[in-house]
Amino acid sequence: TVCAAALALTGAIPATAITPQEVSDSLKAYYEGAGLTYVIGSQDQSSNSLTQNNIEMSFDMPEDRGVIKLTIDWFKLSDVGGGKVEVTTAETARFSVDTKSSSDKDVNIQGHITLKDFLTLVSGATDDMMV
């Protein structure tokens, strides 16, 4: 029992392993649960990572006032061992807002968000994941 306690304290016994796909599923469920449309254009899976391409999240504004859209070229979810998944993303994301002005004219706003060096580390049990 002393050996088991020592291993637990040093982290040699890995936490509940989660997979890149489980993290992806959790993120998608979270965004869809918040009312966003979440579409993954394509994805590629290797032995320890999942790369998703052309991710588009959109949200209908209240009272039919328009649509807000965010597009990210790619997310990469990598199993880094020890029950952890690292999430990285493209350096920039594009957004657009399509709406109507108070005089009912079409308005389109476009821009980008810089996500340079964005990294999230996810660990724990799948049922306990929170975004």
C-alpha cells in the first residue's frame, strides 16, 4: 500500500484517460446546447490526434436581427499522455455579423480574432468535463 500511495502522489498512475474525440464531442455538445450551430468541415484522425478543419460556429441573433458567424481553419486535439488532451488552433479566426440597420438596410461586419499560441489542456473524467 505504501508503493501505491507513493505512485499516486507522484502522478505515475494516470488519471482517467479521455480521448481527443471525447473532448471534441463535449465541445460540440456545449456549443450546440448554448444555441449555436457547430459544423466541422472535415476531420483527420491519427493514432494520437484528431484534426478538425473548417469549423464554423454560427448564432442567430434574437428577433431575427441577423447571424453572427465564427470560422476557424483548424483545431488539433492531441492525446499527450497521462489522461490529458491538448487543444490547439489556427492563429486566427474570422467572424462576420450580418444584420439590418435601424432603417432596415443590410449591414455586414467582418473581422478576425488573433488566437496566436492558443492552447488548452483538458483532463479528467468525461462526465465531469465543463467548458
